[in-house]
Amino acid sequence: MTDAELDKPELINGVAKERIAKASGKPIDTVLTMLFLHKQSKVMAKWLHMKKTAGETLPTSDWELQNMMQNDLRVRAISKQV
């Protein structure tokens, strides 16, 4: 990956995904999964920060986390921003 791609993964286009997959010796599906999980982690981190600064209850288990994220409309708004 180039320095620009490391700083901003959203810059990675189809050609770059193929290049990264070839250089790492992994299938392109693995690269796509990595990029998806990276975006989801950014959304989750921003959402948890919003909840914490608002003084709301934070999830204590994976089940609670999934349930809260599905029911909170702010998650969709955050995912559009990221």
C-alpha cells in the first residue's frame, strides 16, 4: 500500500485492491473484507465516542453492542460520513 492509501483507505480503487491482493499473496476477497472491517471499526469508534460524550450507557457485551447499533439511527448517519 502507498502512504496515501494507508492514510486514507477510501482512496483505494479496484486496481489498487488487485495490486494489494497480489503483493500480499491473498485473494481480493480478503482485501475487500479488510477494508469493510476497517470502515466498520471507524463507525463503531465514532458512535461509541458520541455515546460516551453524551453520557449514555455504553454496551457491556457483544450482544448489547450489536443490539444498540441496530436500534440507534445515528449509526446510519455516521456510516454515511465515514
